[in-house]
Amino acid sequence: MTDQGWKPHYSSYVECDFCGQLTKGRIYPDAPTKVRCGACNRTIASAITLPKPPWIEDTEWSSSND
């Protein structure tokens, strides 16, 4: 987790499909199943393409996805 309260998703930069800017994607604690662009804040990936974030306990993960 960074000081800004988010965690990068990708290890290298990817191009955002919405704004064209390079981003590593941001995962915020209040929306752990969404990867957002750091420039335009649009969702660029969702729970369907994401594994369980390693900082979330299994009990939290299962209750938030029910």
C-alpha cells in the first residue's frame, strides 16, 4: 500500500483504453476488485480479471463477493 492509500496492480505501465495515458493501475481499499487508471480514474479491470488481493483476508474476500 502506498502513502496515498492505493496499491499498483501491474508491475509495468499499460495504456489506459479510455484516456490513453500510461498507468500501473490503482487498487483502492474501498474497491479491492477494481483496477482504476491513475490518470482518469476509470475502471480498467474488474473482479473477473483479478485474483484475490494478497492483503485481504479470505473471510473479507468471500463476504464482499457474495
